[in-house]
Amino acid sequence: MMNIKEAASRLGISARAIRFYEEKGLILPAKQSSNGYRTYTENDIWRLQTIAALREIGMSLQDITHALGEIDQGNQQRLEEYLELQQAVMYAQWIELKRMMDTTQRMIDLNRQDGPLDVSHLHDLADSARRLREARQNWHDRWNYDTQAAIHDQRVQAAGSASTGQPNSDGRHHSDNASPISDENEVLHPHHNADHSTPSESKDMVQSSFYLYHNYDEALEQTAHWISPALGEKGLDIGTGTGNLAGKLLQHGADITAIDQSREMLRRCRTKYPEMHVKLGNFLALPFADHSFDFVVSSFAFHHLSPDQQLLALQEMQRVLTSRGRIGLTDLMFVDATHLDSYIQQAETTGHEEQLRALRERHFPLLSELCSWLEQQGYVTKHVRHNELLHTLLAVPLR
């Protein structure tokens, strides 16, 4: 037993800090019946050390309260999730600081150029940095994937059966249980080769629902085949969901890390693939050091990002890849701006409000722009089209 002064001396913190943690309910020391003074046991000291350690890494008092509750219940997995979340926050801060340092250096370089300084260049750099910072901060999960984790695999299986016209494992067909394009039951409708279709053909095709997970297994198999990891190669699957693509790469002998922002998706991924490294994280601040992976993949997730966020995501992929690291993206994409415009025009003409809403709320990238950006960064690209919008894209560095 020790008093507050002795406890503070042992821990190297102030008595005031200990009282503050008591006020917040993080620690409840016993009081002496004779004088009401607090006494601290070895367990109290351990708890204070834990609080101090979590504060040291920047964890909020609210998160510390939750983390201590998980410790008390012996729930190591939940505690790990809190620590991973805090690590993700720190990586995001580090990435933002690194970007600010890069922008400052570019300003210094501009100032050193011969001739009078055009101050507008500094303004442009600052505006660009601000816009990208806001893009990183403004993403949120409007689809609430935690609530969808329990049925995710069932949904993709149902859509896969629908795309082939085959019954599901329970004997039912597409109309019984397939899910349309989004996780909010939004529907997109295909218009194959609209420029060459007759009006009646186009109308018929638009009225045929297009499902997000059509050709799902085919696309994942294509991604795994093109990545073709060597035994022991380190790979990262971003937005892994329940780990279906990561699982295929694991079967190839890769050392896979799977990240997702949804705790529930990751819990199911851990259950399916206990040998896989699973971690909380997202596209915009990958919680890994530079040059950590031999390849990065993502499937059916990139379109959740805005165009500015997609650029940040690509830059993050580059950052964590080795110099010869490759990128595999499988997602719904428009071939180019003409494809997108004709798709929108057709939806407006036929009055498909759900399709238009899905296009507004999601940001299906342009394949041509993705390839152009990657090639400017020194990659050679190739791609394959699985259906009207679903593509798999591979980027391999030339160097």
C-alpha cells in the first residue's frame, strides 16, 4: 500500500494527474476508514501505468476507458483493435506532416529559382495541399459496412450465381436473394456498346439490373493470377472485407496483410483466415512503413473514394510498395469520359433515378485516367474487362 505522493513518485507523474484520472473514473483507489486518505495497491499502480502508456501514444480518455474495460474482461482482440486504431491515427498525422514538409520544400525550391518570385505559385501549392488534406479528412463510411459483414459472403455468392444463371447452394436463383449494385440496394443498369445499339435494344439493356458483384469470382481469380505472388512475397489487400481476394493470394503462398476500416468485416476475415495478418486501416493513411510490400491489391472498394481521395490512395500504394512492387485493382470503372457521359445520358433518358443516385454517391474511376496516371509514374499497365463496368487492372513498374 502507498499514498498518492508515493504513487506519483514511483510512476514519475504528478499527484494532480492521478487525481484527474480518479475524477474521470479510470481508477478507483480504496480510502482509509480512519482518515479518508486514498491508498494505492500494486494493481492500482499497474492500472495507472497502463493509463499513462495509452496517453503517451495519444489515445483519448474515452478510448482509454473502453480499452481498460476490454483489459478487465480479458478481451485481447478488442484491445488490439483500439491500439490499431490509434496507430492508424498516428500514421495519418505522420503522412500529413510529411506532405506538409514536401510542400514547404517545393516552396523553398521555387524561391531559389532565378528571377522574380511569382507568389501565385506559392498560393497554388498551398491550395493544393489544403485540398488534399481535406480530401484525406472527409472520407466516411456512409454504407456502414459493420452492419453488412454478417451477410457479405452470402451476397457476393448470390450475385455470382446470378451472373452465370446458375442456382445458389440452396437451389435458389438470382431473383430470390441477389443484391443490386450497392450495399444500399442501389441499381446500375448495363448498356453494352450503347453507341452501336438500337434504341429498343438500349432500353431493354438499361432495364436489366446490373449487380455490383457480377463476375465476382472471375475477377478475383484474374487479380490473383496476374499478381501471381512468389512464395513468401509480402502483399497488402486494402478494403479486404471478409478477405476473399486476400484468401486467394494466401493460397498462392503469399504473406498477406489485409486491412479494412470495418471491425466486423475484419473479425469475419480473422475467423476465415486465422493465419492472415489483419489490421484496421484505410486507403488514405496506410498504417505501414515505406516500402513494406511487394504488391498491393484492392477489389470492389476503390470506388468508395472521391477522385481526390483516389489520387491520395494511389500515392499511398506507391509509398508502401518496394521499388518493383506491383498494383492490382479490380473494380467497376468507366472506360473513359465518353463511356461515362453516355451512361449518364442513357440513365437520364430512361428515367432511372436509382442508377443516377448510385452514380452520384459513388465515384467509379475512369480506366483511361488510372492507366495514364500510373504510366506517368513509371508503370506499364494492362487490363481486362469482365462485364460492362467491371475491370481488373495490373500495374508493374518498368524499372
